[in-house]
Amino acid sequence: MAGRDGFLVVVKPSAVEANDAARSLAVERGERVRFESRRAAEAEASRLSEQGATPVAIQRAAPQDPDDVDAYLLARPERRTHDPIERDDGRLTFETTAAQYGALGETLVCSYGANPPLLSAYVRADLDGEVTDDVAERLWIDVDRDPEPVVYSTMDGATRLAWVPDCVARARDGPGGPVIREYFCEVKTGDASYQRDQSAVMAYAAREATVLKVRVDVDPLPDAYTARAEAVAAEDPPAGVSKAGSPNARLDDFE
């Protein structure tokens, strides 16, 4: 995709069908539109969103995309993610977002402090035959959900690429034991794509460590969720029970 002049965008059918201004763009300039830069393409998407009934947005093409393009113009219908779409007897219903889907995928894979099911199964299979039976029985996989970023830069610092893994799983010889192998993980949910720079850094890092792309299928999830929030009724404590601190207490309140 790199190595050509400009920024090539394909106008997808979803944008043409949902936005009259995007349809006019496709008629005038064709379904493959070349812009001076990504910024120019995003500015055009903003203009089309203002003119059409449904917002549209620029989405980067995945690195493995067989089409020789930089990005796609897609419909991005506004979702009711902060204002409830329904209120029923104290129950509030909201539409879900891509970020929530992504967070759920990360939670499913990385939320265990030790021996998460998916990573544990992968690591045990990966190390099968490389460790003794005794070590295999003691194998312990802990998870760091706040790892340091992986950064590559040129000698002069002019170009800097960074990737922050969603988690790092460490296979150990028992709890707290020596590290046998580290697994740097990037978790994507559904059809979320990898950013081009992100994929590049992951490939660089894979020369020195095991890097995993984990994709979580969440098709059964609904497009909305419903929840109820209720305040707890206040009650006086029984005789002989006194307050040691308040929910909003400061550390110096206990000194």
C-alpha cells in the first residue's frame, strides 16, 4: 500500500447507501478516490457526514488486506451509547460500542491474574515437549495487564513506532518461579483490525519474544445492554458498632 502518491480510499457500499453526499462523491470521482493525505480524506469524511443523513468515517485498511488501498470510507451510524434508547421501570438500555466489545475481549483473555484459560491452554501446548514432566505439572502462567510499551525508533529519533501489548503472559516454574517464556499479547474482538504501525512493531518484537495475536469471537453479544442502578437504603448500625471511616475518607482521617 505504501510507495504511491496520495492516500487511496475506497468508498464502500455502506457509505453510498446511507449517505447521499457519499453517493455523489462516488458518482463524480468513482469508488476509488485519491486524496493528498489521510488528513484530507478525514476532512472529506467530516464534510460528507455534515451533508448526509448518516455519518461516515475513514477506516484504515488492514495490513493483510489484498486490495492495494490505504483506507475505506464506511457508514458510521450514530449509536445511543450515552443516552439511553429505552427506559423501563428504572432499567436503562444503551447501545454498545466497539470500544466496549474490545474491552470485553481483553477481559475474557487477560482478566485472570494467573492461569487464564485461553493463554494457559496455548502456553501448555506451546511448551509441550520443551519442559520436563515435573515442570509441566508446576507450570504457572501469570498475567501482566499493564506492560511497558514496546518501542522502536531510528538512531536519530526521527521515526518512532510504539505498541502497548494488552497483556504479557509469563510461564513460570511454579508461582513466583523463574520465567520460562514470555508471551506478548494483542487482543482483538470481532472483526477489529490491526493498525499498520502496530503490526509492524509486533513483527519486530517477534524476533526476540513470542508475540500472540488473539482474536475473540463475540458474535452472540447483543447490540444493546440493559442495567438497573439502585441506591442502597440507609440504616443505623446496631448498638456498639461505630464508624471507622467513611466511603470518602482520606488517609489522614485514620492517623
